[in-house]
Amino acid sequence: MPSIKSFYQRLTTWVGSAVNTLLSVLKIIAISKRPFQLGHLKVDGSEKCIVLGSGPSLRGTWAERGREERTTYVAVNTFVFSEFFESLRPEYYVILDPGMWLADADLTRKTLALLQQKTNWNMTLLVPFSAANTPFIQTLKKHSYVNVVFINYVVFKGFPDVAHYFFRKNRAMPQSQNVLVAALFLAINIGYKEIELWGADHDWHKTLVVDENNTVCVKQIHFYEQEQEVKYVPFYKGLHVKETFRMDEIFFAWAKVFHGYHVVRNYAKSCGTTIRNTTPESFVDAFERMK
């Protein structure tokens, strides 16, 4: 017979899921827009999809694998800064951070300029509806090779079966604290049944320091940067925000990242999709490892 404690825990979990489900459905009704059916985007003849993170390990994976035939590539955020952007010619590009279209920063301006200059093949840019009327997106909509598709980044929390229903309808998404969570989810909904994850090192905790003013600083190293050139900088909450993380806040945010991968794994399983992580020494524990 279950103990009172275990019964209370199960009841609390169920009540929490019920409340979250109700609030998520109300949020979908209030702000989710009529979605584009992502299945129409699938590249004919492509059997596999590779989602490209920006972790340092990506350079080694690229050296071993190169561009594969009958394979679709998904890039994210600032991947356009790398020399691999033109070599891999990704079919999809996902940007989720509002700082990329709201911030008046060098990174934003350079990302926009490089996307305009380098993209000379047909590429679909997937961004939330909230970015639709921003100068960043309006500029890219005029690009002859960039097809901008808007998505409902409406976070659903609650009962998995209900969540999966709205996920399949493209009315909601898992919480994507990291853009790779969103990229994997979108690859599933586009229709790929075999997905690989490259460059998802996710070992950011190794790069944290706290300076003499108790400011949390980070050294974020991407595969297209030389480690010796990257310095510790204050860890801001976003490109358009000048407030830094506290230590408890950043670990809480990272917990959401790793939880999001588990949500995507369960959704992928319900769709008959296999996701494999090819990243050496990755801290992502949700997916099957692939050497």
C-alpha cells in the first residue's frame, strides 16, 4: 500500500500538471497564430537531418564527416560567422533569441549583414511570430534566397499527451531555453525520422567565474573562435538586456535547457523519430550516443 508521502507527491504532481495544462491551453487560445504546416518544407530526397550546434567539438566532427549526401542541415543563431556556413549550405536556419532582432548591438548587425552577404542558395529561416515586424526580419524577407517562416513559440507545460497534440499542430513548442531544443523540435515537425545532433558540448559550467564584484562572468567559446582570443565577460541575460545572471539563476536556466531535451526526446519517440547525439563528451544526456 502506498505511503501517505508517496500519495501526496503523486497528487501534487498531477495537480501541478493539470494547472499547467489549463494555463498552456489558455495561452494557446490567446496568442497562438494560425501556423504554417512545417511538413511542406521537407527537402525531397533527404533521408536524414543534422542539427548544428556551435560547440567547440563541431570542428572535429566536420573534419571527420564533412557534408553528407541526402542529408539536410539546420544551423542556428550565429552559425553564419563560421566558414562552414558556406560549405554546409544549411537548408534551415533557426533564430529564437529575441535579442537577435531587438538589440542594437554589433553582434546583431553583423549577423544580419553576413546572412545577407553569404546566403546564395535557398534557405528557410524559422523565427517566432513575435519577430515578424522587426527591421531585422523585414530586411531578410526581401532577400531573394531566404524564405522566412514564422513559428508559434508558445511554451506548453503540462500533460505530455495534450502537449504532443498541440506540438503536432504547430500551435505550441517545448520550452527552448537553448535554440538547439527548438531546432530539434522543428526538424521533427518538418518530418525527419532520423536526426543527428552535432556540436552540443553544453559544458558551459566549466567556463564560469565570479569576479571581485560578485559578477558572474563566462567565457563562451564557439567552434569558429580561437580559445585564446576569448575573454571572460559578464554573463548578461540577453543581448538586449544589461542585467547579469546570479549564479542560482544561471544554473536554474541551464536546468531548463537539459529538461527541454528530455521533452523533445519523448515527443520524438511519439512521432517515430530517432535522435542521436554525435557530440564527443557532450553533457546532453537525453539522446542515444553515436560515435
